[in-house]
Amino acid sequence: MTFSLDRFTARWQRLGLRSAALALAGLAHAASAQSWPAKPVTLVVPFPPGGTTDVLARALGTALSKNLGQSVIVDNRPGAGATIGADAVAKAKPDGYTLLMGAVHHTIASSVYKKLPYDFQKDFAPITTVAVVPNVLVVQAATPANTVAELVTLIKAQPDKATFGSNGNGTAQHLIGAQFQAQTGAALTHIPYKGSGPLATDLLGGQILLSFDTITPVLPHIRSNKLRALAVTTSTRSPALPEVPTLEEAGLKGFNIGTWFGVLAPAATPKDIVVRLNTEMVKVIQSPEFVKRMEEIGAQPVGNKPEEMARQIKSETDKLADLVKAAKVVLE
């Protein structure tokens, strides 16, 4: 092969231009991250107003607005077990201006739905887990059952009438209901809602017998004696309802399902922006004001690092996939 100085020089000139272009792109990226946020940030909530996801998003958004110097707008996009809102964020421009208030429901959806338009572990960049909230088995106060055992007896006596509500197909409440039936042998008809708000309305009105919602939306009704809490679904009792036993204490061995909530961005969001978001959100989550607010609604604040949240999502996805398979919950 004949050596050509001109060809050699041209090649390195091209490489030099390419390196310069990459350097300029890197500078532009850094400048973009430093100037962020230059406009309001949208936090998508995949449920209607009134539920735990919405309450947490608004509490976080209000305080975060002050830290960022820009408004944080809560955008409710309910439907399809929280997957409609998630899909919208997965396909959004990865610039830090569109975020998702995600939850355990999204790790369940990965196993429940035969097809999803996104991959929850690949198409999102975790930012931080905001809080963990136990679920609680509640019935209307007039229901003639004061314990889980009495409720099971009541359900078995009227199998065609017993119903439980959830805030959507494929959500934690749906899976908890399926697990409850499997362990008790009590047949329940599942009634899915678009969120905790309409679910609580029908539960209070007697249209459904029970629900396994998170503590937050039902706590005021428990305290006003309109609903009766029979058990929490986690392995330990809730500080918000210390007198209420766990389902395991009520005889359902190994029952331990709760609900976590956290914020994610589209996967290609610049790392500098993800780090800034994490820093500002953790400041809010660890603040005395936010901790007090979480205590009021029965939530336990977290505020972890993005990589810790990513490990949590993987672990929960694997764990819940086994429960989904055992409960035979499959959706199109």
C-alpha cells in the first residue's frame, strides 16, 4: 500500500473537526444544564386528583418551585393503570421539563400487561423515591365485620355480591386484592377505578364492599369513623394507624405489599439535570415541613439517590412479577 501524506493529513483534519464538534456539543450540554430550569417544569401524575400520587406530587411540587425558582405544574393524566401518563413522559423531550410521579404500579405493569409502549427500566431515568405508603384494608363503618376473619366469613356467605375496588387494573391495589383472595379463598369481584378519589366515593356510598387503597386518601374517613380499617398490607404496622394489625398478624402469612412513590425523567435526560433535580428534591423531602406533612397523611419520606431508586425498581419488578404470576393477573 502506498503511503499518501495528503490522505493522512486529510484524515486527521476530519478527526480534528469531529473532535471539535464533540467538544462544542459538550459545552452546549453543560451550558444547557447550567441554565436549567428556564421555564416551568411539568410533573405528570398518572391518576386523577385526590389520590396519594396526586397529594405527594402537589406537596413536593409546591416546595420544589421555591427551590428551582420556576413553577412546578402538576398534570393529571389518568387511565390504564397509570400507564397512559407514564407513556407520555417516556416519549417526552428529555430536557428536564417533563417528569413522572411514578409508583409501584409501574413495576407491576411490567408483568401484568402483555404489551407496554415503553420499558419502565430502560425508558426512564430515576431521580428519587419520595415516600413509602402502606396500603390498608378498609370497609364501610356499617359493615358487620370488625376483623379480617369476620370479613372473610361475610364474603364467603355472599360470594356473588362481594366486591373490592382498586385505582385501576394492574395497580398495587388490584394485585393485593388478588393475593388476598388466593390466601383466604374468599371470592371477590374486582371493580377498577381511574383513581382513589372515585374509589373512595363509591366505598363510602356502599357501592363496593372493601378496598386496599393506600392510607393517605382513606385516613380522614377512618378518623371520622366513616370507614373501618381492618389491617395494613405491609409486614409492620403503620405509625399513622398503630392500633391496626398487619394482614400477617391477622393470619395471612408472608403478606407484605406496600406502595412507593418516586419521580422519574425520560431516559436521555442530561445527567447534570438529573443530579440537580435529585439534590433539590432530597432537600424538600428531608425538610421538617415536608416530614410533618408526610406524617399527617400516613406516608414515610425517603429521598434516596437515583442509583438507589434504580436498584429498588429492579428489585420490586422481580419480586412483584412472581406475585403477578401466582395471582394470574394478566391484561392486554
